[in-house]
Amino acid sequence: MASIHIPVMLKEVIDNLQVKKGDYCIDGTLGAMGYTKELLKEVGKEGKVLSLDLDEKAIAEANEIKKEESLDNLIIEHSNFRNIKEIVKKHFSLQQKFNCIVVDLGLSSDQLYDRERSFSFQSDAPLDMAFSREELNDTQRIINTYSQKELEKIIKEYGEERFAKSISSNIVKERKKKTIKTGKDLQNLVTKTVPKRFWPKNVNVATKTFQALRIATNEELQNLEEFLPQAIELLKPQGRLAVVSFHSLEDRIVKHYFKREAKDCICPPQAPICVCKHRAKIKILTPKGITASKEELEKNPRSRSARLRIAQKI
């Protein structure tokens, strides 16, 4: 099946990474190969691109394209980007450093429209938001076995949903009658719970709940926190890291990590002298982040929530 995914802010990502012939780069979220293909063009035959993804379908499709197009300088790995150092060690020497690293933290269109899973609100498929079949968590298990307090915490913290308490309460009531099995089941429940006057204008009322459960299923925030320091360590001096996030929780993690690692001292303001011995590792190139252009928003409305942040290793 041909990919329908449109990579977000592709030009901005590639331009800001300043990739050159012979560079070694990493795409931590291969997806439909949007960034990977552009990186391969920029590095040429002299360079290399290592691309990772958790999604088995994305990996299988990428391997077919690699074979068909003889992309000998592309290395594809089925893994979570939190394992980046381990994967690099598998394919390169311990001394190998990289010129650029990019991760796109969004859900691909291919995943969204996959009828075998329930990323979509109207899907009749089993409720499954895992990026990989090998992941330990299971969305149906979370929905149908977690306590009301646990569900409320997930929906409130990961979805920033004001009606988290009511939604979690109704989930528990509903599952006593029957198992909540599909995306449509969950969407209908949220629709009945949130008063219509509070429905957002341009997005589905269940968006925040779905987001929260997807994050919990895939441990997305923990993965990002583990990935960032590894990525900086793997960069060459002057190498660049690009992160595209799609909601405030992810963007906040990236923003705060960049701000901390761009400082020479992270001691509390009240400390009389510096005792942390922390030294800046990066320079922030996009203090406010970059958002999609007007032209891109018209072509791809899903890019409206994307924010790109770039850091350069010192």
C-alpha cells in the first residue's frame, strides 16, 4: 500500500539541520520515510542514515523501498528511539558521532487510517493504540481494568482534559455492562459525557482522551525523556538535533531539557555559589520554536499543532 503520510515542516527540518554530503544522520521516527528520504538525498552516497521505528508495518514498507531503490547507505532498525545508543553501538564503532538527529513525535497518517487499530475515533477495530505489537501495554486492558483514579490521572495529566473525572467515572460504569472494545465505543462514551457547550470547534471532543490513552499505552513521555540526553551525547560538536512535537506535554519536555542543557549552572537561584559543576552542552537555535507555514496549514491541517525545536551541540 502506498504511503499517504505528509511529513510536517519537512523543508524547515532539513534546512535547519544543515545536512551536507558525507554526513551521518539519524531519523528516530522513520514512519513513511518522509525525513529519511530527504536526509538520504542530502548526505549522498558518501554519508549514512540510520532510521528507527516501532511500527512493524512502517519497517516492512521501508525495507521494500530500500531494496527496490538500492538504498545501500540506509540502515533500518525496528526499535524505540529510547534505545538509540544501543542501536548505534550495534551498527557503528563506539567512537561514531552524528551530524544530525531528527524525531517526529506525531502519529502518522498511515497509523491513523489503519483499520486494524483504533487510533481513529470511528474505528470498529479492537481498541489498540500501541505503536508496536511488542509493546507491553495494551489500551483495552488500561480502559477495562485500571481503577477510576488511575484512569482519571491518565486522562487529566496526559490529555489535559477538564472532564477527566466524569469520563473516567463513565468508563468504569460502562465496562460493568460490557467490555469497551473499539475506538467508536470510547468516542461515543466521551461524546455522551462532555456537555455539548464545551465541545471544541475544530477537533473531535474525544481527542484529548484518545491522546492520553495513546501516551499511556506507548509510554511516550518517558521515551522522550530517555531519548534526549542520548541524542545530545551521540552528536558531533556543531551537530544538530531537531524535535517535532504535537502537544504541549511533549513540547514542554523538549523546551525544558534544552533550556537546562544550554546553561552553565543549574543550581537553585538562592545558592550563593555554583556547586553543580554543570556545563552547557547545547545552544538553542529556536527559542520560541518553529510552527508550520500558512501554505502548509492549508495543505495539511494536522500540522497546526506541530512545533519544531532545534538545538546545536557545543
